[in-house]
Amino acid sequence: MATWDFSKMKHHIFICNGSSCMRSGEEEVTQAIRNEISVQGADDLIHTTRTGCNGRCQDACVVIVYPDGTWYKNMDEQTAKELVRGLADGRVYNKHVSHYYKNGVFQRTEGTVSGKRKHVQ
């Protein structure tokens, strides 16, 4: 197992690989994120981790960025690349945001549905 040096890392991207996200193109999103990190030369700045289901199946494909705590919904290959470019350049990427962390709590953006999880078959 590789041991990563996180001393230069500024962002950790969690990529949902739950079944609903996988059926919605998450493998392509994962590869787009990882490829764009390499293209941007941001391997030391941005780390990625595939996760299981994050409980927001209605928002598939879900990508979460820490330490800022921003959750992104409906991600595709193009928006994934834009996200990485923004992070690499130190810009805020505010498209496709479903939840963000502010004042000690997660807040839902307008248009993001709350309620029970709807698993996509």
C-alpha cells in the first residue's frame, strides 16, 4: 500500500462510487478528476478517494471536497474537470453545489431536495 505525503495537500476530493452514482457515470467522473489533476500538475495539492454510497442518490454523481466541506451534485466529466481546474488555480467552483459548510452546519442550496434517500435502481 502506498503511503502518501500530505504535507502540500490543500484539497481532498471524495468521489461517490455507490451504485446509483456508478450507474450515472461516476467511473468516467472519477477518471476525469484524476486525469485533470495530472494535467494541472496538482498531484501534490489534490488527493482523491473513492467512497461507497454517501446517501445522496438523487444527486448522482456526487463529489465532495474537503476541507471546505462542499458537496457537488449531478457531476459529469466536464464539470469534474472544471472543478479540478478551479481547485488547482485557487478559485471557488460554485456550480452544481448541493450542500456547503457554513457557521458549523451543512446548508442545502436552493433546488436541492431534502428528505428520504431515493436509491436509483
